[in-house]
Amino acid sequence: MKLYSLSVLYKGDPKVHLLKAAYDVSSFSFFQRSSVQEFMTFTSQLIVERSEPGSRASVKEQEYLCHVYVRNDGLAGVVIADNEYPSRVCFTLLDKVLDEFSRQVSRIDWPSGTPATINYTALDGYLSKYQNPRDADAMTKVQAELDETKVILHNTMESLLERGEKLDDLVSKSEVLGTQSKAFYKTARKQNSCCKIM
């Protein structure tokens, strides 16, 4: 599971333009990184341009998924991830980033803003924090823990069933032990009846 890009864009009347972006292209070869980054920017702008305001969507491109959220005020966010990354976590990240961005960056700067002029530095931090969705998202973490518990419980039940015959032997022996224990208790009681504590 990997996140490659996190972008904030503005969908204006004439066109869509990039306000701020963060990229993780470390998994690509050094000579491909700038081209991959340009392609991610182009794809993000194209997806926002073709999405309606107030909509969320996921677009599959080869082994990548592009998750887009365009708010009614024209502010948009795009996350590019691999196919395994949970889409719910992507949309949670987009909600968080767009809300924070709209609080920190004045709305009058959106139509004319560029990555160089917009002062918002949290994208790189979010991109690295959300690389592992289990650590970043509490619900994903709880779900993973439940899955692990289910696997452990399932393995325990299987091992108990495998030892079923041995357990039956123990049960039958415990019945014998119960009879012997009762006899021992009666004998010990008779022996102790002559001695009384004052």
C-alpha cells in the first residue's frame, strides 16, 4: 500500500490550477521521477476538471487509483495511490486536508494562487503520515486488530479440534479422577474426625 501524490487544486471558471502538492516518487527510478511527477499533476488537473462540484470519485488508471473530492466552493483534492490502499482512508485524508487548507489559506488567494505563492506546508507531513493507513486512521487500525484477533481465535479453535481425541481422553479420565477424589475425601474425613481443634 502506497500513496504517491496529494494535491490541492482550485476549479475555477476558465480552468483548473494546482495550488499545492506533495509527491512520493522514491519508488521510481531517478531518471523517471520528474516525468512521473508531471504526469501526476496533469492527471490530477484533468480529473478535477471533469468532476462536478460537490462530488467524490475514484478513477482507475493501470495499477493506480486516483481519488478526487471537489467541494462546492471549487476547492479540490486528489490522492493518487496504488490499488491496495483503502479508498475510505483516502477520502478521510482529503476531507482533513481541504478543511485545514481552507482555514489556513484565504479564499481570495485560491483563484490566482500557485504552488510558489500559497503558504501551506502540511501536505508533505500528511503524505508521509498516511503511507501506512493502519497507523494514520483509527478505524483501519481497529479493523486490522479485529482481523488479527479473528485469525488467532480461528487458529486456536482449529488446534482444539485437532486435539479433540486427546480432550475426550482427558474427560473420561476426569470422571475416574472424580470418583477417586471423592473416595480420598471420605477417607481423609474419617481420619480427621478423631482430632478436633479447640
